[in-house]
Amino acid sequence: MRHSWRIGRIFGIDINIDSSWFLIFILFTWILGANYYPQTYPGWSPLLYWVIGIMTSLLIFTSVLIHELAHSIVAIKQGEKVRNITLFILGGVARISEEPKKPFQELLMASVGPITSFGLGFVFFVLALALKGTSVALHAAASYLGLINIVLGIFNLLPGFPMDGGRVLRSIIWKITGDLRRATRIASRTGQALAFLLMVLGGIQVLRGYLSGLWLIFIGWFLHSAAVRGYRRIMVETVLKGVTAQDLMTKNYESVNHDLSIQELVDNFILKGKERVFLVLEEDEVRGIVCLEDVKATPREKWATEKVKDIMTPREKLMFVSPGSDGTKILDSLTARDIHQVPVLDQGQIVGIIYRTDVLRFIQLRSELGV
Ligand SMILES: [Zn+2]
């Protein structure tokens, strides 16, 4: 389980730091304090190298935070909700709760990031000019920060999802074709291609003896998986848009009595039919659900003595949805809780069951047929 800490709140947005962030912070400080500054500017005291190193690292992450805040503020202005901003090993991410509704909205939200980074780069370069002749150390730090913000801006402009440039590309294709799914597919593919290119470049560097290539491989790998994940997410959201529990549920489910032994459940129900899940009833009242996994988890010698009610998931512990529940949210909670099915409850009565496999099949069929 990952850990993150809330360090503050800006414009109503929680700012979190992921545990992996400390690693990159220490690495950056070390690279700057022990390598970059001593090699580029010889003759400072060791303490000064570290002070400037720590200060530069902190300002790099402040810059990343400002970049993410720019995305978030534009998102909020567009009526979106921003849940939080998290800083982690590869920078920052703003969790915006919904996908943009119009191409222009996405263009605006995405492009403001690199624009902010270029703006910060400009500010730091101006600061560096102003500090020239006053303090060598502060001038050095400001120049470095100017450069790093420009590099950040350029890197984020790479036209592949999930980089900002990929979102810009997506919004343009979306505007031209009117097809968000196709636009996402193309932006995701270019993102994967760029990520692959980074990994190849990293590999070449490593083969030539530069260990820093490992870093490129790592970034490439991360971007690749983010591109794939982002695409799947959009597919699911597009296909399940407007789909509710009612459309996904099946009414074909069987019930068993709570006093049934497990052996009887296996012989007379599981092996005879094709169902894997059964509602457990006690005088027409639903008491819980029993599924194949519950049976498998019970040692065979207990099948004759234990009853269905002993191994079922009781009603109090079950998750329910209502017929109007949103399809994407249902799939999310099934995945998050790692459960295979959920009963649909309408005014206290169970009216159907939704199986995770059915939802996945629903998505697959629709996306294959393009409907
Ligand atoms: Zn960005």
C-alpha cells in the first residue's frame, strides 16, 4: 500500500506528498549538492553546496506544484472538481474528477501546464540576470531553475498521452473528427511510441556505460503503462456512459436455503447448473450470498457438516447497488473491492445481480463492434 501525506491546502485543493517523492528529493539534492554545483562552480564551501542544493530541489518541486496548480485552477474554472494534487517520484499529478466535455476545454486545461513552466523558466532567468554580480550561488540556482522549467515545459509538450502535449493532440483530433475515442486511441498510441523511444534511448545509454540511461528506461516504462491505462479508462467511461445497473444486471439467478449443507449445494446446484453465485434465503428473506469461492475456501471434509449460512457473505457485509446506479462507478467498486458480483436492490427487494465478467464482456463487445 502506498503512503501519502497531506502537506497543505491551496485553493481548496489538497496537496499530498507520496512516499516515493522523498526518494527523488534526496536524489536531486545529492546530484545538485555533491555533483552539479561543485563541478560547475568550484570554490564554494561544502555547506553552501548543500544549502543551495536543497534550496534548488525544493524550488524544482515548487515549480512542479505550480504547474499542476495551473492545470487545476483552469479545471475548476471550467466547472470540474479537483480532488487533490500529489507529488511523487516522477513529478506531480492533479486528480481531476471528470474527463473534459469539450475539445476546447481539454486544450485549455492541458496547454496551461507547459505555458506555466515556460513562464516560470522566464521568471527564473530574469531573476538570474538580476542576481548576476551580487551572489554567485543564487545566480547559479536561478539559472538552473530557469533551465529545468524550460526542459519540463518541453518534455510535457511531447505529443503523446498522458503528457500535456498528448492531451493537446487529443483535443485537436477530437475537434476535427468529433470522436473522443478515436482521438484518445491515437494520442495513446503516440504516447506509447514515445515512451518506447525513451526506453530505447535509455537502453543505448546503458550499453554505452551511462547508468543514467536507467532513469530514461524507468520514465519510459512509467509513461507507457500510464498511456495504456489512460486509454482503457476512457474506453470504459465512453462505453459505459449512460449505462445503469438495470442494463447490466441479469435476472437469472438462483436462490438456496440457508440450512442447505455445502455438499448439497455442490451436488444439487453448482454441478447441475451453470451458476456460480446463489442468494441465500431464510423464509424468503435474503440473508446473504454464497459463491463458488466460498465453497473452495472450505475444506472438503467440512462440506457434509457445514451449512451454507456458515460460509456465506452475510447481508450486512454485502455491497448493493440500485437499478439506477452508474455503470462506471459499479465497475470501479467491484474492481476496488475485488468482488465478482453485486446484487441490485430496489426498495428492499433484490431484482437482479451484476457480474463483473458480464460488465467486462459488455465493454468488450461494444468496443469491438464500435457501438
Ligand atoms: Zn502538466
